[in-house]
Amino acid sequence: MATSLGSPTDSPTTATATSPAPAPAPAPTTTPAPTATSAPSSPPALTGRSRLILFVLCAAQFMVALDFSVLNVALPVLGADLGMSPSALQWAVTAFALPSGGFLLLFGRIGDLYGRKKLFLAGLALFGAASLLATFAWNPASFLAGRAFQGLGAAAIVPTGMSLLTTTFPEGPQRARALGISGTLMSLGFTIGMVLGGVMTDTLGWRSTMGLLALFSLIVLPLAPGVLGESRTADRPRLDVPGAVTVTGGLLAVIYALSTAAERGFGGTDVLVTLVGGVLLLVAFVAVESRHESPLVSLPMLRRRTVAFGNLGGLVTFSMMSTVVFVLTLYLQETLGLSAFGTGLVFGVQGVVSVLAGSMASKVIGRFGARRTLAVALLGQGVFVATLLGLGTESGAVFATIGVSLASMCHLAAIISYGVTVTSGVPDEEQGLATGLVTTTQQVGLTVGIPLLGVLATTGPSLYDGVRTVLAVDAAIVLAAALLIALGLRKKA
């Protein structure tokens, strides 16, 4: 029988969202089958309340994305102020990455069972308090404690915020539009953080970067209780404690190993032992889930083609694009001699292009379908990364700006379409789990790319040759993933 990659409607047009009302809606007993109707060419207009809900949820996601990058350029100044050695500065990043990635799945499921709004508000409060602690840190221990609690708050905010979004906005054009805005702001937050961090550190000091995050939480937290409605499953099965322990421990170990390898390489005994231990815990997690009556992660969900291939697309697009940004930063500053401000401007243009792409992504998904958009977006990302192989040793800032901006345009379309793909057709009682998988994929992707490929940048005859090697391997991986996802997400005509 003839097959195709997808239709303009990859998902049911029947809304499965939970209305943002104080009382929980009954969970659906079956997942409706996709219909053959065409999606509207443009999403319907949002109501005033829907816009306010979207503002609160997107502001929280933007705040977390900003935290990923705003501190990066401030690390040398921070280290000198607090007395942290250069080798210890990696913990300013790792202390946030460990809890923010390790607890995503667990917190997503806890939100499903006991209330997404409650956990979202608790995460906001913890994130704000932790940001204040980091702002007024008096020694390395107090600063790293603030970063760790920021990560824990982010692990509660991201999956519950995403599931509140997907259960508030019905599946179809409205959800695609909401995810498009959310994805755009997250990408913009990461990019703005790189530019804003340098400006604030030079003018106000490194503490202002943490103070900005505290200010964001103080703006969002008072608005959220009156705007958001509670959302959770109708029944409350027992929490899968063995599954929670194995998956959280496995993710913590893997993220620690990869984060440490980014600084010291994979040769360290602690890195190898932790990485192997993490993988074994994740294998044990799969075994536990296959036998538990109320598993933390439903294995049938993981076997859904949309979930499996959608998350593969998310893993590849995040990991490979973060690597491109990393090696281009080295190229612009070390090979071309650009200042930190000039390098920030390059990525500032990239951020503007990302915003434009995000504003169009939901319309593209509505017309061509999330599955097809995901495959084509990855294809475009791979092609534009490959064009960066034309960078020269004497000049190339303009060429790099154009290439990385076009690659980022496709990258953002891939982010939004993979989120739509993974959450499509998932009943409301499992939306926290689905969005937890989406955000876990994002966190692992941001962590895994640089240690796996970034080391190639320093192993060639020169930095320039190493950067070209990384770009070539990066493009090949993205293009291979695009082909695999195109084949894996084909639908019968």
C-alpha cells in the first residue's frame, strides 16, 4: 500500500485538553483516532484568558531558558569574586543541570497524579528563592546550593508548565500555536541570555544575572494562582517508587558524566564509572516498568512511533545545534579574533531569526503536519550546518551569521514540531508524562552534544580544522536523523 510521511493533521482534531477550571475533568478512557479532516490554515484567535494563561506559562519557560545561558560569560568574574578555581567553575553549570534534568520525569508524573498547578507554583517559589540565594551568595557552597535549588525548581516548572499548556489548549491549531510561542521564547531566552549576561556582568556585576531571574519569578508567581486552573488525572494510582528511583538515579548519573566529560574528557575513572552506572540504572528502569502495575512511564507509550521518533528528533536537534553554537563561539573568537560583544551580536541576529521562524512554525505545521515538518526541518538544519564548512580563516563572520541563523530557523521549527508530534493523541492523564519526556529529551540533548563532539574541535591540526570536523560530523548526524524520522513516521495513505 502506498505510504506518505504525514498529512496536514497528524493528530486528532477532537480536543482532549483539560479545561482550566478548579475541578478536574474526568480522564478519557480511550484515545480518539486521528481524523482525515484538514487542519485550518491559520489558528483560531485566542481569548483574553487564554492569552493570560499563555503569558504566565511562557514567561516561566523563558525564565528557565534564560538561566541556561545568562551565567556563562560571567563565570570568570564570578570565580574571582567567590574564590572558585577555574576547574571548579564547571559546577556552576553542572549544579543546575543535574537536578533540572534528573527530576523532570519524576516531577512530570507527580504533577499528573497530585496536581500540575500545585507543583508548578511550588517550582516557581523554589526557583525564586534559590535565585535570591545565588544572588547574595557569600561563598562557593552557598552559590552552588542556590544553583542546585534553581535546577530543582526548573525540574518542577518545565514539565508541569508544558502539560498545563497542552491540557489548556486543544490538540490541533491552537496547541500548535501555543507550543510555537513557547518554543520561540525558550529559544530566544537561551540566545538573549548569552548577550544579556555579558552586558549585565560588565555594567552591574555577575550577581545581577541571578537577580534578574529572581525578579522574573516575583513577576510570574503572583499572577499564576488566579490565572491557572488545576489539572490532574481523575484517579490516583500509587506512585511507582522503584521506577522513580532508577530513572532519576540513571539520569542524574548520565548527566553528571556528560557534563564532567565536557570539561575533562571521557578518560577519567569517575566519568566512566558514573556513565556505566547511569546506563545500568536506566536498563533496570525499563525492567521495573515492564512489571509494575502503575508504571512511572508507560512502555506502550514509549512504543508509540510519534513518541519514539519525535523524541529522537528533539534529541538530535538540541544536541547538534548546541554543539554548533559552541564551536562557532570558538571560531569567531579564537580564529577571527572577534570580541565577546561581537560574538554576542552574531547570536543576537540568530535570536531574531528564531523569533520570526517561531511566528510562522504553527502555520507550517497546520498546513503540512507536525511529522512532515519535523523531518523537513531537520533536513534544513543539516544542510545549513553543512554550508558552514565554507568558513574561512581570515574572514567569515557575516557568512557564519547567515548560516547559523538559517540553521536556527530550521532548528526552531524542529523543536516546535517534535513537541506537537510527541504530545499528539496522548490522553490528558498522561500529558505530564509526555511533556516530561519532551523536556527530558531537551535537557539531555543540551548536555550530550558538546562533550561528544566538542572534543573534536581541539584534536585537529588546528582549531579551524577541528571546528570544520565538528561541523561535518554534526551535519551528517542531523541529515541521517532526518531520513530515519521520515521513514519512521510514515503514515498509510
